[in-house]
Amino acid sequence: MTAYEPPTALPPALLNRADMRAAITAHDFGTVFLLARAEARISYSKIAAECGIKPERVGALARGDGSVTTFEKIAVIADALRIPGHMLGLAPRAWEAARQPLRHPAVPAVTAGMTRNGDSAVRRRAFFRGSATAGLVVGLPELTQFTTGRRIGRDVPERLRGRTARLRRLDDVLGGGDTYRVYLGEYQATKTLIREADCTEQTGRALLSVLAEQAQQAGWAAFDAGKHVDARSLYEASLRTATEAGDAALAGNALAFLAYQRIDSDRGAGVETAEQSCRTAGPDAPSGVRALLHERLAWAYAVAGRVSETERALSTAEAALCDADDVPQPDWAAWVDQDELRIMTGRCWTELRRPLRAVPVLEDVLAHYDDAHARDKSLYLSWLAESCLAAREVEQAATVVGRALDLSAGVASVRPRRRLEPMLRQLGPHRDLPAVAAVLERAKA
């Protein structure tokens, strides 16, 4: 069987190309199929037959519609296209023993794009985006070092958790459109490791906890990229896995993510899920986790128009941040600090139509918020602009919207523009003001 060479096997030269390797690393099989047809003349019908996928589905993937996420289908594609297992985070495939190992040439340096102002934060985002897409996160060992088929030591979950924490830093400078495939690939690789691992029950639970964390990370990137079905599926998978692992804090966070996604379409369900997230994590959760979950609960209350509950949840989050306990804080909650809580406070007051409370808080904290966090700062500025409009400070709102547009340019996230569109429409009737006319022209460009 190992001597069989399928008609869809990728030529070594194509497999070694940087764009093909980047697509494989990111589990972007649509691009893999597109390159296979364009560069090796492998038809979609042949790919469909070998991979057990409908031809129309292969074509849809090549057009960027949908993704492949199941372990079973990824393994089939690997075998059909003769993609070595380590390139996909899988164990070596059975047919690899009959082949000489492929040599991978050095990856060319990424040339960063420049803005008209030569902004260093944008150059840094461009570099990280290229690195992440190619799966070249500096200093991260390949997952294949945790070789499957042997007993997994109890140190492996913590090493994987550290890797996950370092990859999370990409979210500081990139949008979900750039990070989703990377995070999803990590999640799938860990699923494979768990499937094939021989380990103690304690180590197995720790691996499940890491998997739940990775599912949340991938789900967040999917949400940020506008892939809401994928996000919900990953959040729900995370909830099941965290529950199985006995990790109440992660289970609570999975519910908080689901609540954040649900609140816009069903406020009642969003509030109920946010409340459940706090109950699930419980009062013994690390202080940072309690602060994070109650902050998100405050947001759910604010969207539902419940003023007193919003204030109470914000006060609980504040108290948790001030609770200097000795419990180790998980990395996934470490980003919540006093500034983030103040931003959430301003967002809540904006949502509750209290601009006189929202504007001073948001202006103060955003004055020293680093532009390197371009997506987040542009989003937070959108709430400031909304409150300025509510206070009838039209020119100030236009200035803030312009700043948000500049920051969000080139960030692979659908959320900033979606947040700014209603404000641009509200500015429309005031286009006789020079500041408004300028920002409306900028928005068109």
C-alpha cells in the first residue's frame, strides 16, 4: 500500500514553495487546492475523488468559502496530496517511510509594507502577519517534538500551554483574519496529540485543559474575522472539553465568549449565558478570571439596558482586580487590568446612553493606550465617537472616527469597520462641516 502514488500527489518543488507551505501550515486547504490545480495541473475532480470530497465543495474551498477542521478529513487530504504529517501537525503518515525526507529551504525574509507615514506599529503588524501566516513564530518549537506514539510526560501540557500563551501575543497586533488558521492549526495538532497519546489520567486532563484554551483562542479569531458559525462551534467545543477536564474557570470563560457572541442577536439569552459563566467559574476562581467574567457580564447587562446590574457587575470586577490573592493567574485572563476595566466602563456607559460619564473615562484611558494594539484601540475609539455623537459634539466625533479609521486600516478584523459604519451614516447630514467632509472622504477611500 505504501508504494501507491496517488494522481494528486504534490510535486516536491511545489510542496517546498513558500506559499504552499504557508497554506499547509495554516490548514488553508482552499489555497492548497488552488495551487495544486494552477501549478501542477491537478484537477479539482481528481482532488475530490482522492479526498472523498464533493467536487463542488473543493471548488468552494478554493474560492475561500468554508474550511476543513476535522482530524479525519485533514488526514485524508494529507494522504491524497502526499503532504508529510509534520507539516500539518500530524504523526508521520504510513507512506512516508517509503520516501526520502523532504528538505525545506530557508524561508525568505518578509518585506514589511509601509504606510504613508512610515508608522512603525503598522510595519510591525505587517511583519508579524507574514510570520504568523507562514507558521514561523520565532522561538516556538514544532509540535512534532512532542512525538506521538510514546508515553507523554507530565511536563508536556505546561510546555504546550506556554506555546499557546506566546501565540496569543499575535492577537495584540493582528486581526482574526490573519491568526485564525494559525490558532486552528494548533488546536487540531493538540487534538491529534490527545488522540494518540499514552499518558496518565492527570496528564490527560491537563492536555484537555490546554485544548479547551486553544479552542477559545481559535474561536475568538474566527469571531474577529466574521466567521461566526466557526466561532460558536469552537466555543461550544471548548465548553465541553473544559468541563471534561474539570477546569471550571475555562468552562466559565467559554460561556462568556458565547454570551458575547449571542448578546447582539438575543439579549435575554446573552445575559443568561453571561450570568451562567460567572456561576460556573465560581467564587474560588483566580481573581483575574473573576474580573474578566464580571466585566463581560457588565457588558451584557449594559446592552440589555439594565443600569443597576451593570454598575454592580463593574464593581464586582473592580473588587476582583484589587484582590491580591496568591492564586496563579492564567495567561488567557492576564490582559484584564485597570485600564481595560475603565475602557469597559466607558463602553457600558456609552451603551446605556450616558455620554457625560462615558466620554471622560474613554478619553483619559485612550490618551495613553498604545497604537500598536490597532484593532482594539480603533474599536474603543468607536465607543468614544458614539458618545460624542450622543452628546452632539459632531466635529469631535468626526475627529475620533478618523483616528479609528486610520488605526484599523490593514487590520484583518471585520469588527472596527462594522462598528464605525453607523457613525459614518450619522455624520452624513453634517457633511457641510469640514471635519466631517474629510472623514467621509477618507472612509470612501
